[in-house]
Amino acid sequence: MRIAPDGTTVLTSRNGLDFTDEFLMLTGVLPDALDGRAAVLDGEIVVYNEHGQVDNLILCLLGRRASDPTEGSGPMTKPAVLLVGGDGYADVGSALRFARSGDVIEIAPGTYDGEVVIDKAVEVRPSEGAGTVTLTAATGNTLMVLADAAIHDLSLVGSGWDWAAIEVAGRNVYPSISNCDIRAPHSVGIRVRGGADPLVADCRIGPAAHGLRVEAAAGFYERCAFFDVALESVIAMAGATPTVLNSAFTGPGRQAAVATDRDTVLTLSECEIAGGSVTATGNGSVTITDSVIHGGGPALEITDDGVLHAHKVRIIGTAPEGILISGGDGVFTECRITGTQGPAVWMTAGKARFEHCEAIDSDRAGFLVVGGAAEFLECVAHNNADQGFSFYTAVELTRCSSYGNGRPDGVGVASPDPLAVPERNTPRPPALRAKPPAPQPRPPVPKAKPSSTRRQDTVRRVGTDGYPTISAAIDAARAGDTIEIEPGTYTEDSITVEKPLTICAAGEPGSVHLRHSPGIPLQLTANATVRGIAVSNEASRAKIARIDGDGVEAVFDQCTFSGSGSLGVLVMDGARATFTRCDVHGSGVEVMEDRSTADLRDCTITNATDAALTVHSGSRMELTNVLVRGGNKGLMLSGGTVAATGLTIADTRAEGIQVHGGTGVFTDCETVGAMANGVWIADGTAEFEHCTAIGSRQSGFSVSGGTATFTRCTAKDNRSMGFKTLDKATFVACRSLDNGDEDEIGVQPDGPGPHVLRARTYAELKQTLRNASPGDTIELEPGRYRCVDRVRIPAGVEVRPAESTGTVRLVAKYHPIVISGSATLRNILIYAEYQTAVTITGVGNSTLLDGCQITATDGIAVKVAKGATPTLRDCKIGPAKQGLVVRGAGGHCERCTFTATPEPVTVSDSVGLRFSDCVVRAVKGKQVAVTRKNPPLALTGDRLAGTVETGRHATVRADREPSSARPRPPASTKAMITGLRTSLAEVKARLGLQRQLGLVDPHRFDLANDMITTLEQEIQELEDLADGREFPTLPEHEKQVGREINRRIDDHAARLNELLD
């Protein structure tokens, strides 16, 4: 220690290193004692109090006063302010070493590198306000909080992947962290563990790999903002119980919030989430209330025994699903799901209850239930593109409503009594039906080969009055005898049958239970029949039964096999085993080696550890009416032969059917709710006829190798493609419906044409158009078909509504519907927001538009080009900026109405375009005129006629006119229309009053509102038709139109009065 020339005290080591900043308290205590002399400090420095005792606190206080010029001479209990930077401590760690609980550490502006550990209840803050201090660390946690400290207004940057910008740890630790900016691009923003319970408020977290990670801890996190987080914005695990309030999640990566592990409970309230999912998985629990989730998707997800409770959650515009349930338990109350690109709710497994929930305006079904147990109480589904409620398993509905959806579903308006909803008429898996109470007639069961010796067979009884063990009875039996076993549980060494016998239960099937571990409970090496026996092996991955031996034939009837491994029931070495009405739990049936055969009829296999059914090279498996539910895989074919009829595989964790070699023939088979592909063909040969793949998390049918043939197969409601083919595959009359991604199948024609094909969604429409042939007719079911941009209508194909005129609307947003061949569109409404609605192009294209209404809000309604010569008959073109634009083309317009501003009709370089009995209209305040000199078209009033000869041009424009140029409607006509509008306004006011007084239910109110809107449109249509003229003076065809409009107004008014009475 020495005194520097400027009078300051300097501490140096023996080798000359300066340690002054590391031991500031010494520089405040010793200068007076040394009186300017240098000294060597070798040992411990202590201070004695007035009692002669060592007191390090006095030394700390003396050092603080010497180093802190703001420190006064007040009492020792007063919190001290320790400065970092400038004239104070060199870093935060140095100040913390000398701080006491309650002290304040103020940090001068700047960036400070190095790990900081706060193990005292101090306050840490910048000296000059938020944003002036940044803490960083090259490795480790930037800030480690182990005490009840208060940290605010700091910026913190995390280091590597395993570290956190802020880590809070320790039981009964209650720190507060507020108004901090936390960045951790390659690590965790905030990690809380070890029982800590912090209060984090007004912090901004992001960008980060993980936002907030809570492990076996708790805490409240208020008014925080999570943004640009690559993985989870919030994850709770290992029994954590955090609460996140009034926070915003913007642009998170895969998930906004996740709860996993048993006893974990994550609570979110009053949050807004943009672009991420809230997930309960792995026995974790999430409670979310009063929150909004939009974009991304699914918004809420339950999987792997997770639990999620949602109350008053709004879900808007997610893709694909709003709520996805593939396991676990969910309760949803007063939730509203709007405008999803897939089903509003998609459930494949688990249990869920929905109360007072709404599914609105989804691009698919409102509530789609493929599997699991679902209950709906007073829920509403309306204005969805498909069915409001679409079920492939039994659910419970109580006072639910469904209306205004793309397809009927049989639910309708709410009924007063609970309704158990059975299966629908739509195709659904028999795997999910309850078994009938009485067994149906069964195929004959092959008998065991008789003994070559003719004699009277003997019945040998096992139990009270018979043999003490099953093995003893078998040892005593002769070939052909019957072993009858009294009910009970038998634990014996492995039972081996080496002679032709019949072994059966004396009581009901399953009343005899053979238990053994770890060997094989039952082995058959001779012809035998086993009836009504339950066999189990509790050892992991152990065999339950084995049938082996060349030529051995075994029959199992009404038996049960239970295990916990992948081996299960094994048929090998050329044996043949027939199983009828048997159940297998926790394992599967495997057939291996040449000439071995397993024949399963009316059997059920549940929760197999690996594959429920496995067929190896050279072996054969025959399946008739077999149900596989749960487990890992359904059927694995890796080199043998499978012939399956009526096979149903539901809710597997991987593929339903895998073909990696061999030959498979599948007829009337189904896969439902597979967590991977429904069917995956990687090698070998497979034929599928009348088969269905429903609700798979990946594709319905996937072909990546081998050869596959699909005849009249259907893929529906799969999350990826219906049919995904990367290798050789043949399709005959297959259907791909309501799948997440498009494939090349759609709805294929069945047999030689012409065909009538139906479509009910945009995806089906595109696929059906792709598969249609000249002469085919495509019928569209009622509804809106959105985003039909760039849809091409093939030559020779007619597209029309399946029901009445005006029930089908095609909506093109950015690109037009293209007709490049001679097609027919009949009675279709087409609407475009921008640019062009319909383009007809190509030399010789004689397309027919009949009875269509085509509107383009901000573009061209119909564009005809490149030599096309279409016919437009009885069409309404417009409103639009440009109605009909013909460039280098021709055609014929007959009895059409053109409404556009400024140009209802534009013709250039015509190849002969004829107008007959057409009408041109403009919006109110405009007048219509034909431009160009010597116009080839004649416009008399609003009547347009004439022919634009080859090479000629013409334009019909709607320009503004003086207010005096247009006569006002006669009083009688105007008075009638005014009277209609006045009456309608009175009805509207009456409806509003009834709604305020609670005299009309919401459903009836919505219907009445829709009818009022319709009446307003019809009155406007009536006024447009009159166009300032008296009705008696109108041409006859316009009088007919006027009478039809009046009839519709009368009908709708009568129905409206009925609703309100």
C-alpha cells in the first residue's frame, strides 16, 4: 500500500498489480494510520469495537463512507447508496460484496460485462434512468438473483444456449424485476427455478430462444411483452405454478405458452397472443381466461394427457385450427372461434366439454370430432364453409344450434332437451361404434385336426374336484381330450401343449386367467383349441403366447391376451393360428418365418406397445372385421402377405398401416386419427379398394416407394394431403375431401363418362376440375367458395349449382377465374375484390356463361381476349369499374345487363361482337353514352344493340350528368318505393326494441336482421328497375322482372312478420 503523488491511496500486489478498485474499503480506513508511509499488508485486517471484539461491520461502514462522498454521518441502520462506475466501484459485483440488505446499488451509464450474483436484499438501478445501463456476460448467467432484491430499469443480454439473461433461484426467494429490457437471442430470457416466487412487471423479453422458463417455481408476471421468441415464449415445467397477467405475445415461434409435466399449472389472464399456440401436454395444466389469440395456430392445443381450461377466450383467424385436441382433457366456456382456415375445433382423441362456445366463419367445419369423448352444451356454429357440427364418433349435444353453414348437419336450432347424437349419414369408422349386445353369425371356425386313433374323448377338469393345476391335467391327458378349467387365476410355470387337446373355461369367457412372469404363459406345439381363456404376462417385452411347429393348427376362440411388450402373441415355424372374437391388450400379434399364418376374425387389439399386427417375410396374415385402437402402429407389413377385409385402425401414435415390403390387399378398411400418415407405403405392392383414411395428423395415404393401387378410396379431414404420392400409384374413382393440403386426386370420376361430380369446398372444387373430362358436369353445393384465384375451367366441362340459382358464390381475391377452353358456367355468382373476376381466352373458345352474375368491386368483371368468342346469356355484369372488356375477340351477348362506372363495355380490335336485347346501367347520377365516331353500337335509352365488326372499336361510358338532365320518378312510383322503405324502417326499429327488452332470442334476431338486409336490397333493385319511369310504361320483360321483385318483397315481409309476432 502506498500514497500516490496526487494524494490518493493505492493498493498493489507484490508483483505490482493494482488492486485499489477491488478493496476500496481499505483505502478509506488505513491512510490516516499510515500517515503517507508505504506498507506491506500480510495477513488479515480486523477492526475492534468498544468491547474489544472483532467487528467487520464497522470496517465495511468506514470503507463505504470513505468511498461514497454522499454518505452522511447518520445512524448506522440507514441504507447506503453504493455507486458503480465513475468514481465508485468498478463493477456491480464489487459493490455487492460490500453491500448490506436494504442498500441501493446505483450504476452509472454504460455497458458492464461479467456475471453478477445478487445474494442480498438490495435494490439495483441505473443512476440516470432506464435504458442507460446494459449488463452482459460472455458466459454463464448474466444476472443471478438469490435473494429478495429489487431490480429495475436495466437492459440485460444473455450469453450461450444453456444460460439465462436473468436467473432467479431459491426457495422462499421473492425478488421483484421491473421495467427491464431482456435480450437472449441464443439463450433464455428469464429462468426461474428451485421454488423461487418473483414478481416480474413491465418487462420486454425478446429477441430470445426461450422467453420465460419456470421450473418447479412460481411467480407473477404482469404487463410483460414477449416478441421474436424462437421457441416458447413461456414454458412451465416440473410442477411450476406461474401466473401471467395482462401480457402481450407478438410473433412467437412454435408456441406462445406451454405447460408440461405433472402438477404444473400455468395460468394466463387478459393476454393477447399474436401468432403462437397455448399448449397443455405431458400431464401439464393450463388455465387461460379473458384473452385474445389471433394468427398462427392452433391457438389452443391439448396433447399427451394435458389439461386445459379456457374461459372467455377469443380466437381469430388462426391456421389451420382454432382448437386442436389429440389427447388429454379440456373444458371450454364462453369461447368464440372466428375465421379459422381449418376447423374451428378439431378433436381426434381425449375428452372435452364445450359450454356456451361459438364457431363462426371457418373455412372448414365448425366443430369437427373424429375421435375421443366430446360434450357440447348450448354451443352455436354458424356461417362455416362446411358443416357446423361434423362428427365421426358419438357425442353429447344439449341445446346447440347450427345455421348458415355450407352443408346441413342435422343439428339445426337448439332443442330444449339433451340430445345424444349418434353416427351421421356421412361415412364414419365402424371402429368407433359400440359392439352390438348379441354376437352376429360368425364364419365357421376351423377345427383342430383329429387324432388318428378313434376313441371316446375324455373331459379332464381342473379345480376343486379335479386336477390341482392345468399342467397336471395336460400331462395326464391323451390326444383328443378336453381340459375344462374352473374359474379363477392360475399362476404356473409355462404351460406347454404338445398333444392335440381342447382347453376351455368352465365358466364365462375370461373367467379363467393364466398369469406368468417372466416366461411364456402358454405355448402350443401341437394342434389345439383354446376357448374363453385369459392369458397375461406382466414382464416387459415378454411373449404372451407362442404357436410354433410346421403344420401345427391352433384355434383360439373368445380369448384375451394381455401384456406390456412388443412381442405379444407369436405365430412361427410354419404354424397356423386362427383367432375368433379375441381381444389383445398392450401388445400385438406377430407372424414370422416361411409358411406361418395368422387368421384373425372379429378381434380387437388395443394399446399395442409397438405394432398391433406384424407380418414378416414369407408369412401370411388374414384379417376379417378386426379393430385396432390406440398403441404405436396399427399394421406393419415387411415382406409377407396380408389380406384384410373390414380392418379398422384408430388413434395410433404413428402410422395406421405401414407397408415396407411384401404384398397387401385391403378391402373396406379404414384408418382414423393416426398421429402420422394413415397409410404409408415405402416398398412392396399394395392394393386398396373402398378404403378410407380420416383425420390423420399427416397425409391420409402416402406412397414413397413400391407400387400401390387405390380404387374408390377416400381420404378426408387429414391435416396434410389426402393422397401423397412420390412413387408409382394408380387411382380409380378416389376422393380427397377437406384435407389440409391439396393433392392431385380431388373427386375422381367413377366409370366411363360423362359424369356428374359434386364439390362442397374450394379444395374439392380445384381437385374436381383437375380430374374432370369433357362432357362432365360439376355441381357445387350451396355456399361461398373463397380464394378461387387462378381456378381454370377445363374445356367441355359444365359448372353449375347443385341446388337453386344464386346459392353458389365464387370469390376471387387477387387473380381471375380462367376459362381457356369451351366450358359452361350456369347460374353462378362470381365476385372479385381486385383486378379481374373472369378471363375467357383462346382462339375458338366458345364458352357459355348462362344466368351468371359477375361483380368486380375494383376491376374488370369479364375480360375476353385472344380470339375467344363466348356467349353471355341472361347475365348480370357488374357493378365494376369495367364491366365487359373485349380485346382481339368476339362473341355474342344476349339479354345481359351491364353495370359499371366508368366503362360498362369496352371493345377493341373486335373479331365480330354482337349485342342483342342488352341493357346498360350506370350508378345514380351518371349517364350512358357510346363513344367513338360512327359507333357500331346503338344505345337507345338504356338498350344496347348492334355488332362491332372485325377490327372496329367501341366504348360505352357512364359519365356524370347535370342534375336537371334526369327526370325525377313520377310521384306514384316514388311514393310506393318510399312507403316500402318507411315500413321497413319501422320494422327495424321494432326489432331493435324487442332485442333491448329481451323479447327475441339471438338466433331469431339474426334471422330477422338477414331478412331486413334482403328486403333493402330488393327495394333498391325495384327502384333501379323503375329508373325514373312509371311501371306501366316499362317494356314487358321489365314488367315481369318488377312483378317478380314485388312478389319476393311480399314473401319476405310476411316471413319477417311471422318472426316478430
